[in-house]
Amino acid sequence: MKSVIFTLGLSLSVLISGCAVSPQSIVINPQVAASGPAYGQGRALLINVDDRRSSAVLGSRGGVYETSSLITISNDINGALLLAAQSAAAQLGFDGTSSAKPATLTLALDELIYDTQTQSLINTVTIIAKITLTTTIGSSTHTGHYQTERSHKLPQLPDAQKNQDIISEALSTSLERGFSDISLANFLAKN
């Protein structure tokens, strides 16, 4: 009888602790594989990054203590986005070797949202990454908005490594959409 009570107690404590979720602080590392023609054609491109999010908290990982199981970024998000944007620009031929008017690009991180919903023991993690690219040459400006939304259905809430991967992937996709935008290439060709 004591072993049955002990087993039930142990099972209950495991179940209760399974409902508590720890906060996470993750490293974001977006990577961009720019596709399409190298429309930079040697033009110089100055890139600025502007984090316009209203909060440094991405969202909650869920669980019983939802308000304390927050997910945040531990590295410099502006620096990570700048490196990704510079890599994309280099892939697209922006290297400052031509005499074309230099361009300035502002990469704004408008939203980076992490949401968890649990239903029937399945966790659905949704990531939304929204950016704006504003490119200026002289007095002409091109603005594009790019958003990626990804949902992942998982039997367990993701660990820090998995969250790093899925959040970085959503940001990478938004960046790739922006740098592969044909309207941006056309704007640069005309100016």
C-alpha cells in the first residue's frame, strides 16, 4: 500500500512540475541566403538597424506560471540583424566598388512575437517576425514590409536550442523576403 501511495505521489509531483515552465533567454542568429540577381552592382550600402519592438520580451512559454515563464533574447539583436543584413548585401553585390550613388538601408524590427497554446496535450508554438526595409538614395525612398508567421506543433514545449532555431528561422525568412523583393531591385536600378 505504501508503494502505491508513494508511486501516486511521485506521479502527481511529476505531473505538477511538468506544468511549471522555466523562463528562457536565447541567442538569435538569423542567416540570409539571398536569392535572385546581384542587383547591388557594386553600389555602396550603409545599413542601420532599428529595434522598434514595444517590449524586449518575446512572449510566454506557457504553463501554470505563464507570467513568469517569459522568453527573451540574450544577445544584441541589433548586432545580429546587422550581420545578417550585411551578409545579404554582400551576396547581392553591394561592395562599394562602383561610382553609383550610395544607398542607405534601415532595417526595422517591428515585431518578434512568441506565442504558445496548449490543447489536447499538443503545444502549438507560433512565431511572428515582422520587419520593414527602408532604402534611400538621394531624395528617393523605397519601403517594404515583410512578415513571416510559423506554427510548430510539438508534444513538449521546446528547449532553448529549439526555440533559438525556430525564432532565428522566422527572422531569416523575413530578411530573405525583403532582400529578394523585386521592387527593391527595380528601385535601385532606377536610381
